[in-house]
Amino acid sequence: MTLGDIARIKVDKGDVDAALALHEEELKVYESLGDSRSRAVTLSNLGSIFMQTDAEKALPYFAESFEIAARLGNANGIVQIGLGFGFLLLQIGQLQAEKTVLTQALQAFALLGGAEEMALIDGWLAQLSAAGL
């Protein structure tokens, strides 16, 4: 069981502060190991926790996480993180940024062959285009 697994259990039990502390500790471990991929996942997990209470506070976590996944060329990470990041951007009204993130996620889905997911993102992008973005 990893620190991230324990943090998820803590969140499920409502102990958000303990979960945040565990994820911060996890980040330090991944930084010391030079493990960017795991660091991106942990940043995304932190963003997801903050998204429940303070969407603005979640933004830098998702942004850094998404940037890492893109820099690494991690298609799965771009998809998984991009969907959460896109939803966050929608919540805070940053529709142009949401369109950019979802477009990158769609391109990553194409690499992974996720036809259903691609159709879903295509629908979201069509809605954004219809709104003039």
C-alpha cells in the first residue's frame, strides 16, 4: 500500500487534511527519486481534493500535472489528467483554456484508441465551438 492509497482512504473517510499531508509527503518522495510521472499523478490527486472545496486552489496542481504529462508524452496521463483539468476549467469559467486541454486530451485518446471517450470529448468541444470558442 502506497501513501497515495492511504490518502485516498483518508479522503473517503472525510479526513481531507490527513490526505493532503500524505500526498505532500508523497510528492517529496517522487521529487527525490526524480519520478516525474508519479509526481504528475500526485499533483492531479491534490487538485482533485482541492476541487471539492476550492476550485481556484486546485488550478495550479492540475496545470503542473498536465504540463508534466504533456512534456513526458504520456498519452494516458494527458487523457486522465486532462479530463479532470478540463472539468475544473469549465467550473471556473476558463472556457478557452478548457478547449485547449480537451483538444490535447482528444489527440491523446486517438493514440490510445478510445473511441467512446473520443466521441464524448468531441461533443464537449462542439459545445464550446457553438458557444463561440
